[in-house]
Amino acid sequence: MSEREWVRAPRQARSQATLERFVEATRELLEERPFEDITVADIVSKAERTVGSFYARFEDKYAVLHVLVDRFDQRMRDLVKSFCDPVRWEDASIAEFVSQSVSLTVLAYRRSARLYRASLTAAVTDERFRDRRIETMRYCADQHKVVLMTRREELACPDVGRASDLMYETIASMLDHEVLFGRFTATAPETDVELVAELTEQCLAVLGARVPVAVEV
């Protein structure tokens, strides 16, 4: 579902500027506290606009959240598409590709943790957020698959396509869990460097790729 299906389309530049102010205000508030603690009144106050002008553009605060998620997802799609260009990895090893992919994904989650958490929580009860997330995650998984399918002779797994999807599911599932609940097991990696190394090793094992003695992260 696109942004324009969530907001009432502005007819004038001034109206668009007001809409953007609400979106920016929500983004700034997300840096301060969880989305569930943010109210429409908070957004209106931060944007220095009126309640009436908010509801003239948005149904509720979740409509603003979806705009933020939609824009973030589009940036992520563009980044992943560029990152997963097979030409870029012609002279690199599978281990290098997987390690850098894991590092990039961990970094994305860390930089936008509150936004991820808000969208994941909303997806539990709102199929619009759920459908959007599934669409984006499948796109990213498919882009990774494009690279790995061109290197299938280097992989020992029986089904490269499924192994590629499982690799992406492994990364996303662990990071989703951390965003929602944090690290709670006694043996969980204590740093992101350790997390990247552990996830990289797991993904290479799933792919049936040779695991080097040390993987640069």
C-alpha cells in the first residue's frame, strides 16, 4: 500500500509543507521515545500546527507512521538493489558478500530501531503494515538470491534458492527479536561485531559455503 493511500493528498504547496511537518515531527519524536508513547497531541505540538490540520491529512497517528515506514522501505529497497548487483561481487568471495550483507542489515536495524519496532508492533494487528513488510522483505530476499544464484557452483546446499531465503529469514528473525525483546539468553552475542560474525557463520553454513578461518566484519 503506497503512501498516497494513507494520506489525504495535498492540493497546494502549503498543504504539502504542513503534511511534511507532521511527518518530520513524528520522526523526531521517535528518536526520543517509543511510538506507543506518542500521541496525536504530541505530534501536533511538535509540528506547531493544529489538531484540525492534522486530521485534514491523516486518519490517525498510524497513517503518519506508515508514511515513515513507506519512505524507509523505499530507501532500503534502493540500497539493497545496488548492493546486490552481481557485477559488484564478481571478484569477491561468497563469505565477503554474506558478511557485508549481514553488517549492512544490522546497521540498518540499529539506526532505525524505534521505527522497526513501531512497524513490527503495528503489523501484529494491522494487515496493512504486515502486507507492506512482507512485500519489502521478499524484495530484499529476492535481491540476495540473484547474487547467490549466479554463484551456485560455489555452494554445497541442494537448493540454493531455499537456502538463500533461509539465510535472509535467519538474519531478519534474529534482529526482529532483538528489536522487540532485546538480548535475553546467557550466550547471546554481547556486541554487534560478535553478532555479525555469528550470523555470518550461520548463513554460510546454511548455504553450504566454505567458512574461512576469520571473516572480516
